[in-house]
Amino acid sequence: MPVNNDSVSVGTAITEIAGPSINSKLVYVQDGDYDNETAVYVGGLAVATTDGVKLSKTNTTVFQLNADDTLYAIGDGATAAVRVTQVS
């Protein structure tokens, strides 16, 4: 069971944080911008700050992605680091 860790920079443009794979996988994400200045939201290709799932700076959010699914993020301000761990 491979485990991959990444830190993805997310700003005000929609950014892919977990891409498609051959098998389904669990994706653990957390807003790594601990200064509380920027909020990060995750969702599908059209994610927006008005309808995405807001990431916590202290807790981890877990998503189960099917083989062809992609998870995207967008921030409401300056660039933030999103911590991503993928388990497939």
C-alpha cells in the first residue's frame, strides 16, 4: 500500500491537489498555512470559496477518491500550503 506525502501551493486559482490513479485511494488533506490568514477550500473542478469544503488548520479531512477522480483546491487569498497524504 503506497503512501505519498506532498505539500501543494494553493492560491486564488483552482489547483489540482490529488490526481487520478489506477485504483481508488484515501486522500488526507490539511490547510498547512497556520498563520490563519488564508482559508483553503476543496472540491471538484469548479470548486469555489463559496461552495467548497473548508479545510481545517488543526484537523485532517479525509476523502475517498475513485480511480478517475481528481481533487482540487482554491484559496481565498495569498498562497497557502496544503498538506496532502495519499494512500492507495
